Amino acid sequence: MPVEVRAAVRCGPDEVDASTIDLSLNGALLRARRIFPRGSAVKVSLFLGQNSPVIGDGSVMRIVGENQMGIQLDGLPLQESSRLQDFLLHQLPA
């Protein structure tokens, strides 16, 4: 679903600020000034306007251009997945 929210992506000790281009329960396409290589294991924080971010582990699956990376979310914890699902459901047109 095309939606833009603030995100942070950590790979080891490095962290970059990013924003989503597309977001789903399984992953996100993110835009960032610096991207991590394909195959990198990352921790993603999605700031959905709630008190605390949705946080989960993922993997960089694809690189698009010089500033976009597609991240597959690798099994969000149930509570985090529910929060993301609720957010996405509220983004659907009425």
C-alpha cells in the first residue's frame, strides 16, 4: 500500500533515517540517503504516529536506484504485527 511514514533502519552499529514508499504486513520499500547492501540483516522501526514504533527484524531483499531498498520483514512479533495491521487497515479508502 502506498503510504509514507518515518522509519529507522539499523544494520549492526549503523543506523539510517528513512521513509516508506510502500508498506505491507510483509515488508516495505524505503527511501534513505544511504542504503544497506542486498542480503543485509536489519532491524526496522516504523513510526506510525503511535507512542512507540513498530519494531521488527528484516532483510534487504532488493535495491532500487541509489536511495531505495526493499525490506522483507521476517516475522514480526504478534503484537507488532497487529499494530501494523491496524494502521494499514485505517489507510484503506472508505
